[in-house]
Amino acid sequence: MSRKIAGFLVALAAFMIVEWINLGFNLQDGHPTAFYVVHGVLVAVNVGLGLVLGFVGLRGLGGLRGLRGLRGLRGGVQRPQGPPV
């Protein structure tokens, strides 16, 4: 991933997190309960997506260098080899 794309992901993540938390605090009173439930779910999902995008963007920028060695999801885990059975 290029540094430009990684920087864009970090900026997008920051925007999403700030914007959706702001929306959550600015909901006005007087709506039915379902309105708040739906918007609460929207806020939670979008903040979660923002965190994921920020994590990916920071990894792309090299800010989380210690996590680059994690390869368990890609099948790159080295297992000790014992004698054949």
C-alpha cells in the first residue's frame, strides 16, 4: 500500500470517528425509541469501521511495525517440525 493511500485511510478514519460521535451527541430528544436504537447501531458500526480503517492505515504508514510480523491470518505461521511418525 502506498503512503498516500495509507494517509488517506488514516484521515478518513479520523473523520468518520469524529463525525459519527458528534452525530450521536447531537441527536435531539422527542423521537421514538426505535430512532435512537437505529442511530446508536449506525454510530457503533461506523466508529468500529473507522477504527479498522485507522488500524489498516497506520500499518500501511509503518506506525505499527511490531504487528507486521503477525501472519497467522495469511497462513505464514511456522510450526516446529518433529520426526515423521
